[in-house]
Amino acid sequence: MASILFSLSLAACTAGIVLTILATVNRSNAARIGAAIALWTAAVLQLGAIVLYARTTGRLPMGNLADFLMALGWLVLVGYLVVNARWKVPALGLVLPPMAFFLSVLGVVLPQKHSVTEPVMASKGVLLFHTSLSTLGMAAFFVAAAMSLVYVLQDRALKKKQSGTGLRRLPSLHKADKAGLEALVWGFPLFTVGIATGIALLASSHETVKVGVTKPLFPILAWTIFAVVLVARLARGFRGRKAAYLTMAGFVLG
């Protein structure tokens, strides 16, 4: 049943992506409404698939890389739907839903191997808490990075005095900047707690020191970049292309 729901969710997501492209190219209001319905349907169906999968297998829904990618794909899709409802940035539909589709499919095709650290964790509840917050944080950073990319594209077009039809449909610099900052504000504390609990879980396990030190290296580097960007933006009013580039760099490292 879970596989059926997941297949239906992928079909709905595909329809939503196609309708989003049509809505963007033709400025069709009917296609825009259809895209929203299809993508919301995909999100609901995928959530049902994830819940049924967890109940059927009887294990943590994010206990390995495949499960993590499936959950992350769903959260990225939901993140797009929430951001679009709040900020009206349908152009993001050309970026985030396809990325959500790719992550979800990747989660299915990858081998369903159990996490290396799961058997030695003192508490599966703590592991679920860690993976849930880390996944939520990464989904928020997906949105922040996507808005940063939109900002860079719009900024370059304005500096070169380009005014193509596609660029006119991108959100304004102010809207892209504000939406990216809001996603960063939401994602940073979630990612922070996720990293902290992950390090604590590694320290309490019986893994070697080498694994325990190198495993969280890139997430910590990403956290550092996000921390610098967030402090600079909130305390110093830092914004613009440099903030966008740093946000995208932190996302890549994460």
C-alpha cells in the first residue's frame, strides 16, 4: 500500500511540475491552480506513504540515508508550498518541486541499509529527534538556497539591464531576500539542535574517534557559515549577493 501511495504521489508531483512550467511560460491561471492542487495532493500522498512505510517496517522512518532522502524530499515539497502561499513566488516551482521529486526517487532506489550508528544508540527516541530536526533544518536551507539563487539571477539581470519574459516572472530582489532570510531563521535553530544531538549520539556510541570526528565535519562547517550569515544579516543588516552566495555555500556543505 505504501508503494502504491508513493507511486501516486510521484505521478501527482510530475503533473504539478508540468503544470507549473505551463503556468510560468503561458501565465495560465488555470495551470497555476492545477499545479497547486497536484503538488498538495502529492505532498499528502507521500506523507501517507511515509507513515504506512514506518508502520509496516516497524523501525524509525529516518533511520538510514534512503529514508532520510525520502523524508527530505517531502519536506522540500511542503516547504515550497508554504513559501509560495506566503510569498507568492511561483517561479520557485521550477526549482524546488523537481528537487523534491529527485530526492524522493533517490530515496526509493537506494539500498535500504540500516544506519551504522542505529544499533548502538542508547535511545531510538533521541535518534528520531536528531534526524527529524536535522531533516527539517535541511529542508529550510533548501528553500533559503533556492531563494538565494533566485536573488542572484534577478540581481545579475538587473545589472545587465535584461528584461526577458522569464526574468520578469522572478520575484523581486526584496521578496527573494526576505523569503530567504525567513527560511534561514527557521532552519538555523533546527539544524543547530540536530547537529548538537548528532554529536552527542556519536560520542555515546562505540565508534572510533576517527569516525566520530570526521562524520559531522561538513555539517559543522555548514553550520558555521549559516551562523555567520544569520548574525551578519540580523545584527548588521548584511544582505545582497554576498549573503546569497554564502547561503548557497553553506547549503552545499550541509
